[in-house]
Amino acid sequence: MESNHKSGDGLSGTQKEAALRALVQRTGYSLVQENGQRKYGGPPPGWDTTPPERGCEIFIGKLPRDLFEDELIPLCEKMVKIYEMRMMMDFNGNNRGYAFVTFSNKQEAKNAIKQLNNYEIRNGRLLGVCASVDNCRLFVGGIPKTKKREEILSEMKKVTEGVVDVIVYPSAADKTKNRGFAFVEYESHRAAAMARRRLLPGRIQLWGHPIAVDWAEPEVEVDEDTMSSVKILYVRNLMLSTSEEMIEKEFNSIKPGAVERVKKIRDYAFVHFSNREDAVEAMKALNGKVLDGSPIEVTLAKPVDKDSYVRYTRGTGGRNTMLQEYTYPLSHVYDPTTTYLGAPVFYTPQAYAAIPSLHFPATKGHLSNRALIRTPSVRGCSRTPSIYLCFLTAVHAGVHHIHVQ
């Protein structure tokens, strides 16, 4: 059987070769195997425009290991036209339990997720389907709290390539210090994957300190229609001593009486407005303003269903330091089953956030956590699905576990 490291037509010597050849003959798509994956289409026959934009790719997990394109393609074709499918393959010619499918536009991808998630592909075998995220950000923990953003950016550029930006959050108790971690953005998923490999604990120290490295948890995505009705602002980087009364006074200064109420939780708050226009006006006016000695960040709060929220807090014991949440009462105009999130760019990995006081060993160590599963990177070709944590048994081979010891 052909090794998955070699290029070829993806058919010769494979399992179900006859069925795959019949599929290719029927559809006119190409089928090429290389670098641990078998690619169908990309582009499809007759495609003469630019490739689909980011957000058109979905992740399909929990695949039976002996299931191939001849079964999966007809199912996806029922949705809409497929631009590309990439099935991850192992050395024995089986699939790795997951594949990526790209559609022509974002709406088609969303529809496919709704129709295919929990679809019974075989007797008792349900698919796990979600959006695929081309993750370009890493979480780096164990950073000395006295280091400034510019110092961290300079240091990361010294030890890794392709660094675009560094996101650092100030400590809630002392705004002159960071929280002990940063999010590092790279120019591509591949650059981030290579940096992650290089930064694995035990290989490199920063300022003489052991570090924790992992993929950043992708931000919760909310559709534009839902966001267009939000009239609640999320305010972060507040001083612990700042009162709800002071926040309400500041936001009412833009338009007296516009604020309905304020709910503050440690160093962040949710500000309710009577109407959306006033909320947007206040956001534009006050974002970046210094309040009580601290520059605040103001964004629209993100409404998500509670199931989505649970995916990001499972295993954290409610101590996720970067995932701000607020559930609204029955009397509120919004759905009472909805949870509202703030908008940090990316979230702290659960294994890190689950530990209230994280102490790194003085000697070389490693990370692992049985509660947290990541998609394997296949030579920089894989994506990190945004809700992969919702099915912990999706991939049975090639996964790595993360946990701080």
C-alpha cells in the first residue's frame, strides 16, 4: 500500500479503490494524496474564481476509521457544492477519524454544520461537526509578571519566526504587571505550529523561566444577525476598586439616562442600555478612555447559548481568568437561557486556567492533560476546530494531551 508520505493519485492500492475511482469518474474532481492527507477537489472542476474566504471550512470528526470519500462525499453533496475535502490518513491506509470540508461560502458551511452534526453515518456512529478555525495564535504561560508587551514581543521574535503581534492583559490587582501569560499571533497557522513545536517546555526558557505553551482557545463566534441586536456593552481592564456607580455615571455622561444598569465582576463589567444606538455611541466614545486611573476596553457583549459556554469552561471549575460570563435574569429582554461573554481575542487554555496558582518546576518538564484534547497537526496542514472540545472521543489516534504538572 502506498505510504501517506508520498504523492500520488490517491487511488492506487488504497482501500475501496474501485469505489473511489467510480466517485472521481462521476464527479470529475481530482483526488491526490500527500503529506498525510487525501485531498478531493480544491478547486472543483470549472471553478474559475478565487478560493472561498476564511470561515467556509468545517471539521467532521468521529469518522469510522474504515470510512472513505465514497461514503462521505455523497452525504456532503446533499448540502451544496463541495469546494474541497481533506481526509487525514494514517500509514495503514485508514483515515485518522476526521476530515475537513470547504464549501463555497460561510452560510453553506453553517448549514452543513447544523445538518451534519450528530448525523448517524452508520448504525450507532454519530458524526461530530463544527466550524474549523485556522489558528494562528499560541498561548504562552510562565512569563514574568513584570515584563511589558514590548519586551515580550522582542523576546518571542528572538526565539520564533513569523511573530506578528503579542496580546498581553494587565493584572486585575496591579495594572503595572501582566497576568503571567500572553497570546502570540503568527503570520500563518504553519508558523504558529512550528513555533509551538520549538517552544515545547524543556526546550526553551524565557528570561530563565520554564514556560507553558499551547494553542490559544479560539474566540466564541456569534453570527452577525444576533450581534446586530445587542445593546449590552462589555467593559474590561477596570480597577478592582472601581464601583458600579462610577461606571454608570461615566457611561451616562454620553447620554444621560441611557444606561439601565451595570453589573461589575472583579475587573470587568456589563453595561445595559435602553437601546442599541446609545450603546454603540458610548462604545465609540469611551473605548480606550482612562477611568479611575486605568484605560478601559469597551466592546459589545456576545450572546451565546449555555451549551457553547460550557464547552469553554469544562474542567476549569469556573476559574477561567479570561472567559468573562454573565447570565441574564428572566425579566431581561434577551433569552434567559443565554450567556453573555466579553471579547478577549483568544481564551486561556483550560488546563492552564483550571489551576488557580500555577507553579512551574525548576527542572525540565512537560505538559499533558487528559481532560483536554487537541487536533494533531499534520505537517502544518491541519486546522484547530473551534468546538473540538465538545467531543472528546472524536480522534482516536495521533492526539496529544495537555496538562501542567
